[in-house]
Amino acid sequence: MITRITRGRVRTNAEGLAVERLRAAIRDSPSPPAGLVHFSLSRRNEGDCVELVAITVWEDAESMADALGPDWQSVAWSPSIIELMEASSTEMLETVVETLDRLTTE
């Protein structure tokens, strides 16, 4: 499994519009792409800056690349908010443990 983390700073005073547009894009999308296991969108406030963090978990790198296209290694925000973002980064991590079922606290 692959975890993809995309972070971006929202332009000052544009957080409400960015979140509204992202919710609409998710609501209006047909269905999750093949191979997408999990999606979450979170935010963090730091002073007058708001950072959005999108976390997706994919079955494998091939599924992620198929869904995101040839630029799958680049930042990929919804086209509806690109103009509202000031700075973004993305990273991909390979999953090494995916369940807590066998872990103990002894």
C-alpha cells in the first residue's frame, strides 16, 4: 500500500472557499478511483495561515498512477482550488504495517 500526503498553504482569507470547493468536487465526483483505499482532508491553523493536508491510501503505486495520470508524482489539488493555494508539496510513503491486529502492548 502507498500513502500519499499532499500539503498546501491556502491563500489568506480563502480557506472557506477552498473547503467549500473541495467538498463540492468530492460530492460531485462519480465514484472513488480503483485502488483508492482511504481519503481524508484535514486542516491546521498556524497564526493567520491555514494548511490543508490531503491523505490518500492506495492499494499500490500502479493504481495511484492510473488514477492521477502521468504527473502522479506532482502535487494534485482539485482544479477548483489551485488558484487558492500559495505553496504545496507532496510525498509518497510505502506502507510497512497496515493493521494493529497482531501488535501487543505487553
